[in-house]
Amino acid sequence: MTSLQHVNPRVRGIRVSPHSRLSLAADITQKIALGAQKPSKEVIDVSSGDPHKAGMKPVSLVRQALAVCLYPQLLKDNNLPLDVRQRAQRLLEVCDGGSVGSYTDSSGMPHIKQSIAEFIMRRDGGVPSRAKDVFISAGSQRALTVVVKLLASGEGETPTGVLTPTPCPHTLPMLLDEAGVTAVLYQLMEDRGWALDLDELHRAMKTARGRCKPRAIYISNPGNPTGHVQDRKSIQEVIQFAAAERLLLLVDEVYQDSVYGRGREFMSYKKVLFEMDKEYSETVELISFHSLSSACTGECGLRAGYMEVVNMDPEVMHFVDTMLCSDISAPVTGQLALDIMVNPPKPGDPSYGTYTQEILLTRATLSQNAQRAQEFLSNLPGMSCQPVMAGIYLYPRLHLPSEIIEQAKILEVEADVLYCQRLLEEEGVFVGAGCQYGETTGKHHLRLCILVPPDALEEVLARLSSFHLRLMDTLPHPDRAVRDRDISDVL
């Protein structure tokens, strides 16, 4: 169990690592703006989950309510739906001084925390949730950073380990490194749709012996970037494993609102935990994370998220609150938007129709884009792609020509990193490389965000296909006619 002796005695400084391809994308974009002749007229960034940057439209209710909160004179504007103005009035009333310009408690506004607790109870069918167990932060990543740093060992002690999936969210490796903890890798099963395998967890624990002391296991459900959704049996197995190994469960559930796989539904770890025997429901420590950057809301720039803590030592929770004080508070506008996300309009409210249409459109776009892109990429020679059930990414595998692999070795980079850089330079498409933790497994992947307008996705697929087919033309094939037929099928 987590106790005060496990809390990191000091907070390490933050190191910022360079993002070379991000800089390259910015450089290409600037040169195009200055009139340079490039193969493409613009750079399309589908490397990370920033739907508004990619052209997706914000939820009208969020922007309308925040506009009123920022400029209260709009409370008198009858052009805005009545329920929007009433909601904004209530939100202003819970702000100190009636203004979004005021500070809030370090762990978030009590009213917003209560709204989140009520949302969790509705979501989980009445499973109890308390506002005091909810901590609001400047994005879910900030909350995760706080927890991981508290778990990290002090100088001279055995390093703390966190069981970490591979693949995992692309920001996680740097987060763990900055916190000074060891990533104990467990492999997700690509041939089973990126499912989590219990035997693989046990194997990972064995590899940790002598290197570090595992204290937590990180889970992404729905999976980022794999799009896998765990079923009840899989979740129960992970909970039982965490109990047996005395591990804290860190569960990233930010894509819970974007499940579109046939026959799949989102079940929170907390709901499953509380439906298990008391030996688990009253002892297993769990922290779940959610974010305003989630698929359907997509407000990445407002910087707000939350974590709910279950079965944690109250004294450790005090340290969590103390660590969050270093930020003073999450942005107030982000906190207010969180309230809207977890407390949407009800049938009969003037804004209900528009809100529902916008959310359904986002989900339909995700589902259709996922199917379209998965089928398209799977038909490219030298590429395969598992179907996704949820989330905003595809994670296709590359089967690259030996020439590219050898060139990458000479340049001392992973082959998928080289692929992404050349794709960016030649076609102006910015995708993420799949390699993580410096792995040399011989497997190469791409990370492709699909929460984009359909026409933008078509442009991305066309450019990627053009580049990929040029590249694969160097691949020796025992029957060239077969290879040419495969290419013509794609075109």
C-alpha cells in the first residue's frame, strides 16, 4: 500500500527535450508562408490529438457559456439560449468575486469537484464518489506527473518502477524520465488487437527484480494510441494482479467518451473494482484520470483535467494537494469547461438539440474516419493496421525496405522516425513515430490522429500513399507483377 515513506522527499526539476520533427514542421510551414517552393502548400499535423488545430469545430455550448463568464454583459443577450445564460450565471456565482479572474483552491473549485463526483456516480451506476477525492489540475498529464513524482524514490534508494505498456501515450516516456522513475515495460499484443496479456504482466515484474521496486502499473483504457477497449474480465485480471503485487493502479481513461467499436462499451476501472469482493474493492488503490482534451470536447488549450483517488491514505492525499499548490490552481476557464463537460444539457433545455447534434457528429466522424483509414492503410503494400475500437489514433505497422532500415542505422535513428521525417519533408504530412524507450524490436509503427475533418483525412491518406508507394518501390519482390498489382489496387 502507498504510505508516506513512499513519497519522494524532493521534487526534481523539469527537463525539456527537443522535438526535432515538430521544429521541422514549423520550419517548413514558415518557409511555405514566405513563398518557398515545397511539394505541398501546407503542413498537415496529425501527429497528436489536437482536434481543433486539425479543423474540428468546438462544442458551441462550451464556447457560449465561457464567453458569458468572461464578459458578463452577455447575460442580457437574448440571442444566446436561456439555459446557456443561466448556466453561466451559476458558474459566475461560484467564482470568488463573481469573476473568472480569481484564484481557486489548488485542487479545484468545490462546486466543479462536486459536479465531477456526480458525473462519476451517474457513469458508474451509483458507485459512490466524493468531491474530496477529486483533484482538478492543469490537464490530466499534470495530475499524473504529481502522483509519479510522489512515488519516486529518494537519492541512494532503489529506484521506483512503474509498469508501462508499449506502445503507450507518446508523452509518457518523458514524464516518467523527468520524475526519475524506471519504466518496467510490458508489451501489448498487436496480433490480438493490442490486448493486454496477464502473462506479459507477470513477465515484466520478473524483469524488474534487481533493477527497481515496482510501485504502480499504468493502464490506458481506451488505449492510447492503440484504440483497444478492455472488457470486464481483462479489467478484473489487472485489478487482481495489482492486488497481489501491491501496485497502485494509474488508469488513463481520457477517451471514455469515444468508444465506437461494435459490441464494445466503456467500463471504468472503478466500477469494476467496486463490483468485486471487498478484499479488492476496499484495498486496491486506484487513481483514474480524465481530461477536457477528451475526444468529444477536445478543448486541449483550456488545460484542465482531473483525477479521482480511491482507497488512498489520507495523508498521502494531503501531499497530492500540496504538490498541486505549485500551480496555484488550474485555469478557471478550464475548470468551468470541465463542469460543462461532465454536466451536459438535459432533454428540454434550449441548447440540448445543438449540443447533441455536435457530439454525435464528432463520434460519427471518428468512427467513419477510423474505418476508412484502417482499410486504406491495410491495403498499402508494406503496411498493416489493426482495427480500433475507440480513441483518436490509428497505430499502423510498417514493414520497411531494408534500404531504409540500413540508412536509419547509419543515421543512428529508428527507421520509423526516419520514415516520418521524410514524409514530412516530401509531402508535408506530420505523423508520429511509434518507437518508444529506444526499443530495437525490429517493429516499426506510425501514430496517426483520425479526429480530423473527413476531407483533411483524405488529403493525409493521399499524400501518405504517394510517399509510401514511392518508398516501397525500392523493395525487392519475388514476383514484381504481384507487387505492381497490389499498388494498382491502392491507387
